[in-house]
Amino acid sequence: MTHRAVVEAVRAAAHRSASDGGGLVVSVAFYVVIVGTLSGLWRVAVDANGGDLAGYSAVALTWYIITSEAAIVSVNARHIEDIGTDIAHGTVAVEMLRPASVLGIRMATEVGRGLPKVVVLWGAGAVVATVVAGAPPRPAALLLAAPSLVLAITANLFAQHTVAAIAFWIRDAGSVWFLYLKAVFITGGMIIPMELLPDGLQTASLFMPFRAMAYVPARLAAGYWEPALLLEQVFWIAVLAVVANAAFGAGERRLQVVGG
Amino acid sequence: MAIEARGLTKVFETGRRRTRRRIEAVRDLDLSVAAGERVAYIGPNGAGKSTSIKILTGILHPTAGEATVLGLTPWEDRRRLARRIGTLFGQRSLLWLELTPRQSYRMLAAIYDLDRAAEARRVAELGDLLDAADLFEQPVRTLSLGQRMRCELAACLLHDPEILFLDEPTIGLDLVAKQRLRELLVRLNEQQGTTIFLTSHDVADIEHVAKRAVVINHGEVIYDDEVAAMHRTLLATKVVEVGLVAPIVAPRQAGVTVLEHTDQAMRLVVDTHLTPIRAVLDQLLDGPSVVDISVVDPPLEQVIAEIYELPAR
């Protein structure tokens, strides 16, 4: 697949997503309510703990939450279900008629769709965080958090495609999205920073890709200048890309044999 | 040859171990289509038409047999073949519904490696050919089905394919849109030499588009001949449906069979070998009682039943 095809897929999807004003307004409203509530709870917890919780101040945790939520809310939470439906209903079979990777075009499209959302959500979150808690603890770290958010979305989408590929073998992959989302919530650090998880879970999460989807950009936005975290994201994206590609390749071959 | 298939067979297995069933969707299919032909590949629902097209376009592996399309084995060279063929499924969209057709064409052009100049030239050509240029700027979801099909056709013609596979392209279209699409396919074949391979269960698609008809039933080819020959043998029968305001006497002409006759309606089958359809219509309209009249093709099931009655060739 050519570089231009990927760019066009990203561009077209981003344009489509940015044009959906109503959808963006609903997403922002939902997001502001969630981050307003969660950051309020965390500020109470930090204050009750003497102004510091596992190294995070109230301001840092507020910036953590607005970033982790932006990373996750920007991606269609039920994308796994949607891909499963497309596989079961033969839409993927038609996509196989193009001289391009089905996974590649789908990934480019979904990343493109997520980009305007993450910009708008994170922007709205920054306003909320500044108003309710204060300026970012270390503004320079936001320069790392911004690309990290794009990497987080990419990792999340590769993982969703990997999981959704089971629809090539089983008819209903719809229920899997619920388990996946719970894994992102807990071991991805979406609601709770990793440092506050029990030791065993913290260790286990190091060997899972979910940290790359929420925790990494959130930790950077919370003021931690840790560029190595970006490398961790790149590592997981590479792993997930290989696995998703293998899963889709095997699924397409199965579709060719058993029909769809 | 544009398409060549020998002994092509596809067996699907359904159910679990104890209840496993084998369904032979395509059985020992032999088929040759020369470049530039217009072939209607027809059969009733479940006959194996879509399965055949999926094999020939590389989406499905056959269980047995061989096939080449433009010299390539479809299931082994799917992406290379995709650059040289266009495929249109009547019930599946090649376009992105939230985009305008022009935006979809831009993405498809990038996928097919057309540069911007070639893309612009081709989109303009197709806009003229399909009389659809004014539709290219509207979001796909706002187009009628007939308008969308013209834009879909442009999408699958963008890379100037040598063969066009169309699976039930007229399904769901109204009469005017169907006729327009049929005319476009003929024009495309005549002006650009594109091979047309069309599946349908609508007899009128054969008459208006194809020069050759291949009929498939239960996965097997049961008829393969020129449409003109088919006209002489199988499509010579027409059904005439008449609405009445007052009772009339049914026509008593050779080859006219009355299927149904009440004070308000009458249905006739006319064998046009024996009596021209015009003669029957003239007699029916020679009085004030007829308020509505239509002439329709026999259903495909009837055509197939007649094929089985033909002497073996």
C-alpha cells in the first residue's frame, strides 16, 4: 500500500470527523462531565493525603485525567464490535477487492477519524484543568504528551483490530469489546495512575500493551519528562501491528476458504 | 481469453461436527469469456452466481478446479488482479457513505496509484460517460439508490479496468434507473471495450445488456448461448396483465393461454412464435373496457424450467 493511500485515508477520515459538528459537541459534553467528576474526586483524595498521592499533586492528577480520558474517548469504544459486524456481514470481503491492505486502510481511516476528536477533547480538557486546578505542572512535558496521544490512539486501534479479528473464526465477537474496555480502564491507567495499583497488577501491566493507550500520555501531561515512555509506545505499536497484520492475514485466508 | 474456468467447484461446510452439511455452491463450472464480451451470468437466488464471482475476483478459494482471469489465478494474485478488474456488488458500497463521491474517488485513486492529473481526467470522463458529474459533490448518503449506483459504477471504473464484474447491479432500482444503468453498461462496452460479466436474476438484464447468456442453477451451468438464440427459444413467451372496468371476452389467438380471467383483471401467456405480442395488444385495446395493460418477461424460474425441457445439445 502506498504512502499516498495512507495519507489520503487519514485526511479523508479526519475531514469527515471534523465536519461532524454535532458528534463532536456530544463527545465534548460527555468528556467534560467525566473529567470534571473524576478530577474532582482525585483532588479530594490528594488533599486528604496531604497534597500528594504517589508523587502526583492535585494539579498533576487533573492533567493526568484529562489526558487519559482524551486518549480513550477519541477512539470508538465499540470499534471491536463494529469490525466484527463488518467481517460477519461481508463488508471486509468487499474491501479485499481493493489492491491494498484491508487492515492498513482501516487503521489509517480510524486514526484519521480520531485525530480531530483528540485535538478538540484535549483542548477542552486543558481549559477545564486550567480553570479547576491550574496551569500544567510542567508545560514542556505537554510537547511529549501531544505525540504520545497520537501513539496512544494508534496502539489502541491496532489492539482493537487484533482482538476483533477473532470474528473471522467466531460469528459473534461483540461481547469481547466489554472485556477489552475493562482491561484498558484498569491496566491501561485510564482512571487510576499505575503507581496507585497493587504491586502485582503494576508488574503485570508492564507486560501488557494497555499502558501505551492511556497511562503514557497522561503521565507525561502530569509533568513527568520521561521520553523513554514514547519508546515504550512505539515498541507496543510495533508488536501490535505485527500481531494485527498476522491475525487479519490469517482471517482473510480463512474467509477465502470458508466464505463470508 | 479474459476469463477461463475449468472444473471450478466450491463446497461450503456448515454446522458442527455431528450436524455438518456440505453445500455445493458451484459444481464443475466450465466457462470461457473472450475480451470485450457482454455476458449475463444468471440464475435464481442461491444458484451459485455470487460464489462464482467471488472466486473469479479472488475473494474465495475454490475447493477444486482452475481459473484464470486476465491470465492471473484470482485467489493467488488477488491484489494484482484487483488493479485490472472492477467489481460492483449491488448490495455493497465501494464508496464511503459520509464522504462525497469525489472524496471517495480521491482515496481510491491513491489506492490504485493514479496521480492527481490522471485522477482528475478520469473523474471528468466518467462524469460525462455516466452523466453523473453533478452527483459527485453530494454526500453519498443523500443520493437515491439509482444515483448512488452511477457513482458506484464510476468508483469501480476509476482505474480503467479491463473486466467489469457486476453482481446484481440493478437490484432494488426502479425501472427508469435500471434502464439507465443497462444503457450505461452497453455504452461502456462499446466505447471502451470493457468486458462485462453481469450476474442477475432479472431476465430483462439479459435482454438489454448481454450478447451472451450463461444460466446457472444449483451450481451448474445449464445453458450457454447467444441472447439472440435465447430469444428464439426461451424468451419468446411474454405475460400480459390486463386491468378491466367491464368484462371482456378473452382473445382466442394461437399461442395465447389465459391464466386468470375475472371481471376486473386478466392474465395471459403469449407465445410470440405463434402470435406477435402486438396482435394480442391490438385486440385487447380494441374496446373501452381495458384501463391498464402491462407486458412482462416470464420469471427466471420459468425460463429455467424451459431450459430443462430443451432437447440436449
